[in-house]
Amino acid sequence: MSEPYCPNIAGCRLVNDPTLHIEDNNRDIYIKSYCRGNNPGYSECSRYRVKNQIFFCPDFIMPDSEMTLDEILERIEQES
């Protein structure tokens, strides 16, 4: 990974929407570790990977989410 910042950082609701229900401490940890860091870095971020696969990322996905793509798609379908 050549860029230290996630290419999706400008549009990511986790980073930019304070109304998402995430504890501030957790949000800061996610941003430091995934969005702006190399440990583990954005290539390991579930939000980054999901967006690359289905072109958007649901708000219920956190950077360290272990849900499979099938589980995510099933939940999206159930919520719609």
C-alpha cells in the first residue's frame, strides 16, 4: 500500500458523519488504525473492501467487521 490514507476517506460516513452511533473513542481508534494508518491500514478495513465489492458501504459495517459479503448482502436485504 503506497498511500497512508484511505482513498475513500473523504466520503466515508464513519469518518465524516458525527451522527453515526459510534463511541468517539472507537471512531478515533478506527480512523487512526485504518483510515490514516498502516497498522492494519485501509486495505484491511472491512468498509474499504465492501465498498470496492458492492460500490457502497452500509453504516452497520465497522472497519474490523468480520461479516462475510453474503452476510452483509442478506442483512441489507432484510433491512429494505
